[in-house]
Amino acid sequence: MIDLNEMKEESLDIAIRRGQEVDGISCLKHCAGEVAEAIDAYKDFEQVHGKFSGPSSEAYNLRMELADIIMCVLTLCAREHLDIEEALRHCIKKNKARIPEKNKRADYVDWKLHKQSLEIKQLEEKMDMLTERFKLPTGAPTRVVK
Ligand SMILES: [Mg+2]
């Protein structure tokens, strides 16, 4: 289990040693820049993962940009002595309470359907990849003429 409150102190220490501005506004501006980078990384990720599944440099880049966002948040939390773990727990509780009553039971079903659609998409991608792989090379005869 990751200890975010411990990690935030390390984030602040790194930011200071790198010479970054660590006041609140600078941290938030930095975070906004990282969000923009994550948007670009997600576009690349989405483009590649529309065709293939599994590990890729696009998936790695997206993960790194998301981690950059978290680092900015952690740095700010350390600077301002904010308990991010308590805040996250509260946020999850608050958002859970906002789920409409009618969706509380259906949530599991929706997730299950979502998971199934992802599995189908992955199978379709693998089928496309295999179809592409076993195509005859360009210029080769596609049928034998007797
Ligand atoms: Mg970045």
C-alpha cells in the first residue's frame, strides 16, 4: 500500500532540490501543464490501443504523465501540510453518497458489461492483427491461375 502522506514529503524534497517553484500557484500551474501533457499522451494511447492491446510506449507515456500530475498534487500538499489521504477518503465517501439510489445495485452490472465490452474489443483487435499478419505480401498472386 502506498503511503501518500510519506510520498508527498519526498515529492516536495525533490521539487526543491530540482529548483522548482513550490508555492501553491506554481504547483497548480505546473499541474495544469502536466494535465495538458497527459491529454496529448492519452490521444496517442487511444490511437494505438484502438488497434492493439497490451504494453506499449504510449501506455508507458500516459502512466508517466498521470504520475507527474500526482507528483504536483503531492508537492503542494506537502508544502501546505495537507493530509491528502484523509482528503481522498473523504472525497470517495462524498462521491459514493452522490450515486443515485437506483444505480447503487446496478453499478456492478454496468461495470461487468463494461468489462465484457472491453474483452470483446480486445478480441476484435487480436482478430484484426491476425488477419493483417496473415495477409499475402503486396504484389504476390492471390490465386493460382491454371
Ligand atoms: Mg510530464
